[in-house]
Amino acid sequence: SGYILRLGILELQFLKEVPPKVAINEAVELGKIFGGETCGKFVNGVLGTLYRKIYPEEAAAEEPEKTSEEKPEAKSEPPAKGNAQS
């Protein structure tokens, strides 16, 4: 998987004529063929992270916005004990 990652990194960073998504997909497919399913997932994770660092604007535009159901809610603090009036 090391050589596959190197190839993907080379394409992402230096070969601007290759679209980033194509470079990632090619490397993932090579990983699946020569290293198995887990290798493909590993290559996808590494190159996906690199893609988000090299092209943050494009990556942010592709990320779906979280709905209110997906956003973590702020937890309210329980009432303080001791000074409760009865």
C-alpha cells in the first residue's frame, strides 16, 4: 500500500491535470486489487484527509451541511444544589 499511497499523493499534489477525485479513486481501486478491501479503505482515508488539507475550499463545498438532528445539542447544566428555596 506504500507505493499506492505515493502514487496517489504524487497525483494529488503535483499532477494538476488529474482531477483530485480521479486520483483518489484510482489509488483506492489499486489498493483493493493489490492489497485487499482494507487497503482500499486505508488509502481512501489517507488521501481523503490529504485532499481536505490541500483543497479546503473544494472539500468544504462538497461536505453536506448537518441538519439540526445531526448537530450535537448543548447540554444544559443541572440546577445547583444547596441554595434551593422551598
